[in-house]
Amino acid sequence: MSRPGKPLLRSVSRTESQLTFRRIHGYRRAVRVCGDGPPLLLIHGIGDNSETWLDVIPRLATKYTVIAPDLLGHGASDKPRADYSVGGYANGMRDLLSVLGYERVTVIGHSLGGGVAAQLAYQFPEVVERLILVCPAGAGPEVHPLLRFASAPVLGSALVALQLPGVGPFLDGLRMQLKTFYETTGFTTATILHDAVDVLRVLADQAESGGQQAFQRVLRAAADWRGQAITFLDRSYLLQGVPVQIIWGRNDRIIPSKHARFAHAAIPGSRLDMFEDSGHFPFRDDPARFVRVVDEFLETTNPSEYDQQRWRQNLTRGFAPSSISGSHTSRMAVLDAMVAGERSAT
């Protein structure tokens, strides 16, 4: 059983989520919990918050217990001067689950949240039953030039302009105009601006006090002007025996969809679902299909059982190049991650 007895937090409605709060290590954490059934932990991406999942939470909550937090430094959670590394976030997720009364969960992580989900499976394998990575960070160095720009200490300081009066409402208004234009013209997924609506939504959120500083700390912990500085490819062999699903939008302009091949090649037995008409937010572009493929994956796989002896043996044996599948390009990309001079060696 994934939950020990009664969970310590329930929402008012079975499928309708609302923010509630827990204080952990002195900091306020915002979290949405609703539904009933096997628990799913949903981890959002950089600069985002749990609202990003609102199109899929009610659908998932008809069969599952959905736990969707605002990461520290995001949304309605506190934004202290703190450790915003993927390892630090994995610790925070473990602690939050403990406070809420959940011992084991299936983890769904998007973008940076995908990197956190993979790190959680590495640091606390006994907690993770299954892993669903949605356009995750950590499968290759490439990332959108704007994020590389924003990570630079001097250039990134320009983000302070987001806190000038009127900037937040202006960006939100621009987002709504662009969304209306897309909806009325159908001019969406094939364009370079496909993810612009959600990017503007995330940027507008940084206008909140403390949001811009936290955003930069999170970004600099994961990337620099050369690209992503984190990877889960070098430890992906440890996921043997853990059901893993990879979901990616073919038109992702934030993290290139070719990284899907790298992750799929590196993770033994993983399942890959490409959304041909989606970008970096497939669960927002096509929520019905997203819920359908996630539900199918959950229904056709069994939760992993943590085995300390097997974990020790795999860790001692280390990575075996023969475990990589896929094309020559994918195999070489995974192997490059093994010898990289800089990586997230936690």
C-alpha cells in the first residue's frame, strides 16, 4: 500500500484542488491535494507553480490522489535565500511527502521538475514507485538561449525590470492577446512562438516580490551561459526495475525534443510518448491525451519494489555502455554525459 493509513491532508472536494499550506523547516510550502487512490506527485518547472497542472488535476483525481506543490521559491511558497539545487528540491519533496503522510508515490515531473523527479528517484529510491518525465531538464546540455542569457550574473540582472510597476499586468495582457490570436487562427504548434503563451505566464509571475531573485537562484543552480549544467543520464542505469515514462512535445522550443531520444536510450525499459502537435507543455496543449497516456502507463505497469541489495550491486557495478539503446547519435550523447567535466555529481 502506498499510503500508510489516512493522509494528513485532504482537499474540500474530491477532484477540485485548492491551495493549502504546511510549514517545513520554518518555511511555508503551498500544496494542492485532491482525489482518492494511488498517489501521484506532480512537480512543476522553473518559474512556474502548481496552477500549471490545473487542466489535468481534476481528470487525474477521479482515479488517483494528486499532490501538486509549489516548489520553494515559486508560487505561493516562501522565497528565501536558500538551496535551490535539484538535490535540495529532492530533499524538500521527500520531507513534504513525509509531512503529508505518503511513503511511496508515482512522480510526474515537468522541465526542471523532471530533473527534480529523477533526482528524487536517485536520492530516495524507496519513495518512488514510478517515474514520468515530461520534457525534463537533465537529458542534454541544450536549452533555450533566453535561459542561458538569464543565468548570466550581469545580463540576468535585467530581470529585475520584471518588478517595475505595471510590467506584470502588461505581460499578462500580452499573453491573453496571444492566446486569443492562437485560438482564433489555429496558428500554433508549428511556429517558433508556440510556447510563448506559457513563457509569458511564467515571466508575469516573476513580478511578485521575491520571485525574480528566487528564479535566478534556481536557474543558476541548473544552467549557465553554456547551457544545462545538470544531468540524470549518468545515473539512469540505477532506474533498472523502475517503470519510467518519457513524454515530450515534438515542437518544444525550450528544451529540444531530441533529448527525448537520449533519455529513452539511457533509461532501461523506458516508454517514450511523443506529442507531435505539442511544445514544452504537452499537458496544457492536449490535457485529454496527456491524462490518457499517463493512465495507460499506470494501469499497465506495477510499482517498483525497492531492493537495497540490488541497489548496492548496481551502484557497485556502475554504468555499462551496453545498456544504452537507440541510434548511434543517442548512444554517443549518453556516453558524452559520462565523461563530461561538469555535471551534477551529487
